[in-house]
Amino acid sequence: MSCPQSFSPLKIAHRGAAGYCPENTMASYKKAIELGADFIEIDIRLSRDGELVVIHDPTLERTTDGIGYVCDQDFAVLRQLDAGSWFHRDFKNECIPSFEELLDRLLPQAGILIELKTPSQYPGIEEKLAGEIIKRNLHQKETPILMVQSFDTRSVKKLHLLLPSIPVGVLIKHNPKGISGKKLKELSAFAHFINPKQTMMTAKLKKRIHEHGMKTFTWTVNNQKKIRKFERMNLDGITTDFPDLFQKRP
């Protein structure tokens, strides 16, 4: 995959505009679109009855008024939970979205960057996701409006085999040893982009990733000075809770 030498990085809104609204809710996604996000990053898991649901944590306590594990509840139950009051009482009526709902309400206003959360805990989640994408022919778009990423390289590779036209990427946690050339070569066999944590990102690493034919994103950058730094570095995408921290485009 070729990489342009200079352009504005994709503005990727982390769980929506999570700095301003409760994460992974329609309010957060709407705010991100208002702030000009190119892509909205979401997290998906499976409910007990096999519905793709949008929530970051495996458990409900942090971001809803529910208790227990997401996978132990049917979607109808999850849907009734309050997913906004923890952030502010103004968001009391926000609920956990389904993936299908996001496809209906976000596209084509912004692209969607889908993170598969601990997919090994949800057997068949890759096939379920691929099925929803194929059902709507979203894998046949000339310009992709969906991307998929995970920390789980096996899951990313599986998704690539199921949907080779959808860009897939690997998230990388901070590692003081960096990313070896051997690892980059291995990932380049199926990954379209690498998404290392911002504490690892350097111009040298970006160059090495590009040399292996992949694009370079980074996460999650909530400091304007650092965003400017990465913009000057010509990264391909920057994930943030505050999409309005980017430079205004002409």
C-alpha cells in the first residue's frame, strides 16, 4: 500500500468525541461528526444472544448503571441500561448502541474504525462482523468507509481473510523495545496499518512502517501540542478524544 508523502492525517474520534460526551454513545458520535471527524473509532463485543454491541469494557459498571459482564446479557437487556448519566446527568437517556444502528446512523457522515475487543472471548465475532458488512455491500466501496483493528493479531488476520477489501490494522501497546523489523514484516502480510501507542511514535518508526507498505496511526492523543507534532510528522491518522484539537483545514 503506497503512502502519500504529505497530507492531513485522518482525524479519528476515539469512542466518538469522548472528551465531551459519554463514550460510545450516539451523543458522542454526533459531536464527533460536528467537530469534523473523518473516522469514528468504536469498540464492539457480543451480547449473550449474539448481537454486535458497542461498548469498551467487558463489564457494565464503569459506563452504565448495569452490573456484570456484557456477554451474560441479551441485547434487549443491555439496551435498557443508562449509558450516559455516569458522564453527566444531561446524557441520562443515552443507551448502548448496536453495530447495525451505527451503520444506519453514522454512514456516510463519517467512516467507522471498528476495534474488536478481546475477540478470543467471543468465538465467531469476526464472522458475525463480516456478515453484517457483506449484507450491506460495504466491502465493495471504492473508497473504504470501514476499517477494523485489534490488539489480537490472529483476529485481524482472520478478518483480512474474510474481507480482504476492508483495511485492517494492528494496535500496539507501549513497548520500550519498539517493534522489530521481523514483526513488521510479519504484520505486513495482512495488515494495512499499524497503530502504536503515542508514547512509541517517532518519525523513525513511521518511516519503518511505511517502508513495509503499511500506514501509520497512533492513539490516543489529547494534547494539542502533541497533535501538532504528529501532524508535522505526516502520520496517516491520529486518534483523539477531542477532534477539535486538530489544525483547521482549508
